[in-house]
Amino acid sequence: MEKTSIWKAMIKTPALIALIVYTFLSLWFVGGLSVFHLYLIATNQSTYENFRYRNDRLTNPYGKGVVGNFMEIFCTSIPPSKNKFRAKIHKESAIPPKSVGGSFQDPDSGMAKDDVETGRKPVWNEPMSGKSQYQGQLRLDDDMD
């Protein structure tokens, strides 16, 4: 029987090299993220608090010590949800649409004056319906004093 070392096996199968590199990188990133989150649990912080208040170096008012923080995360009961996800939904009557009218509406277009996003903008060489061709456009020959 031939003795095979890991180096000889890697030379014979290049897929093994790719698998080793992939496994190392996966464990490196997942392990690093796990260690970071264990640190956050130990200090009773969120990721936002960790990055936002990095230079404050004040004591955390919510910290209960390392053991107390781990006990709070892993050993406390979760309160029941206030949402009843399995409850039957009763169909409500349709709400009739309200007609929009009043002084804030542009009589030419039927759109609100302040609402820029309403409606479709014309494409090049397409006439605008019911409006001047140059309405709302800047003139290039104006003096910029």
C-alpha cells in the first residue's frame, strides 16, 4: 500500500485545492461574523450602536455583564405575538373613491400642481396635450445676471 500525503493528493486533484480555498474563505468570513456578533451580545449592543457610538467609550446603560447579557438573549422567553396570523380575514366593503377637487388642482391637466411625479412626461417629438409646447421649459437666451 502506497503512503499518500496531503501534498501528493493536492497535486493529483486540483479540485481539492479549490475546495480547501473555498472552505477556508467560507469559515473565515462566517467565523468572523459570528465572533463579531458574540462580542455584540456580550456587550449588549446592536450593530448600529457599535458603529455609531464607537468613540464615546461610556458604559452601556443596558449592559448586565457578559453572563447576564447572554442569559437575556438566549434564556428569556419571547412574548406572544399580537398578530393572529391564522385568524380568518373578513372581507371589508370597498371604500368609494373620493373625487379630488379644489384650488390645489391644475385645471389644464387634472394633476395637482405640487405633485411632480403624477402623470407621464412627453417623449421627444411628441406634442404635449392641451399645453404650450414650451410650458415649463427654460429658455437658453435668457441673461443670467
